[in-house]
Amino acid sequence: MHGWIILDKPLGLGSTQGVSAVKRVLRQGGYGKFKVGHGGTLDPLATGVLPIAVGEATKLAGRMLDSDKIYDFTILFGVETDTLDAEGVSIATADVRPTMAAVEAVLAQFTGPIAQVPPSYSALKVDGERAYDLARAGHAVLLASRNVTIYALAAHPTRHSSGSWNRTAEQQPAPHGDPSVRWDDEGGEESTTSSEAPAEEVTLTAHVSKGTYIRSLARDIAIALGTVGHVTMLRRTKAGPFGLQNAISLDKLDELGQARALEDVLLPLRVALDDIPALSLTPDQAGALRQGRILAGIAADDGQYFAELDAVPVALVEVEDGDVRVVRGFNM
């Protein structure tokens, strides 16, 4: 049991609770004791893709933190909360409701490299303490701006202030999982409501770099539109190479555990390194790397490789001038 189980995290569940659920199912299914960790925190009020690393895959969990992500999220205009989501209390209100034409026009400002200030209610540390602990204790929390990249950002109209809808639920675009897909209303019917009608809320899809806070992005988009807002729905549809097509519910996890069939959904350790080429080893070479020795005279371009022996992972390695050094070894 070395690999990845991808959960479709439900609303209200924390990332560490997702890890605990996998540990419990492994234990109840008689699989034995394995290390388990998650590949990137997902807020309890968010749903969607939560990669869970099992066994030797936990050595790659840190790399998942550096991967880009794709989210669907909804901004409700007119109210800003202290947490920037529906869990918080109102701290500002505004009567302005932007049109969809205005929303679409402003998105270019938030595409590409941008600077954003993380939410006060975040897990970032300030003088050794979590920002959200300080905020909950009533302290003023001012976090430094950070640079992130928004690779793509597109709007999907929802409800207008008149109470009409641009699309029914069935017509809403499906969650996006592939950054190469164009998001300009493909697969959806044309809106029958004017783009000049004031919108109460808007749903967007964002393909973002590591460290991006969607709640901050929503806040800043609302401000740029001359109003305020907060996130009412947040769903991660892709994390690194893992998408919703790989994800299972907690009920399905329990079902497979009881049937001792978790192997059916366990993705290979290698999947997390799908952008790294493989390096085939001889038994002697594999033995040397497992002992921490350097291989010399390897005919491979400089860079990182996934070294394997007969399809069995041996190590993540770095090649430089024909020398191969272990970056992370796998005990398989």
C-alpha cells in the first residue's frame, strides 16, 4: 500500500480528518500500519480534491504543496466577512452589484503574476502563532503581501439581483480539471439574461499557483468592482496531477475498506511525478542508489528523474554532468 488515495472531501471535514479516515479504513481493513499524510490543506468549508499519501508516497507529499491547483468558487457581492467566507461575521457592506460585463472586464487585472494579502484567518504563522488563532482572540492581524500567479480565470454567471438566473443548475459548466481546456462557456447554453443586469453573485474558475488564497482573490475582485464580497462556495477540482475523476467519497472509501479492495483506487506513487521522466536502472545501479552512493557516467540530460528497477520505484534522483544523486529514496 504505497501510493495515493484521492478523496472528494465533503463540506465540514478538515484535511487532518481526511487523513484519519484513511488510517481508520486501513486499520479496519487489516492492511497493516502505514504512514499517511495529505498533499495540501483544504479548508473545512471547501470541498473537492484532497490527495492522501499512503506509505512511501508520504515522502512526496511536500511536493504536492508546490503544485498548481484549480478551483471553482462563488462570490456573493454586498457583504464582506472577517473570514472572507460564509463562516465569518459581516464587517462591511455595499449596495453596489456589478454586471457580468463588469466582472468579465476586471478579470484581466487578476490574471498572471499578482500580489495578494492572505486572509487574517489563515494558517500562516505570525511570531510563532497561527494567524487564525490570533484573529479569533481578537488581535489585529496584518499579513505581508505575497506574490502568486493566476494562470487562468473565467466567470460563469449565476444569479442576478432581479432573482432570475443565467443558467439552471443543469446548465452550469461542469467542474474543470484540465488547465488546457478553454473555459469560455464551452458546453453551456448562452445566457438569456443581459450581461448588463446587476449580479448578486458570480461563480468563477481559477487555475492558480501554490500559495494562492481564493478568499483573498474573491475579496480583491469585489473591491475592484467597487463593492465587497465573500466566498460562499469553494471546490477544488484539481491538485497537481489529481482531478475529480480520481476522487472517491468517504462512503466509497469505507465500502472499499470493508471489502478489502482499496487497491482498486490506490494510484501508483509514480503518478505524483508524472512530469518527471523515468530512469531505468540495472540491479547493481539500484543497489548502489539504495545505499546512498552516487552513480557516475550515466548518459542522461541534467535534471530530476524517477529512477526505477523493473517498474519498482527506487528513488527520485538528480542528474548532473552524468552523476546521479538520490534526492528521495523509496523503501519498496
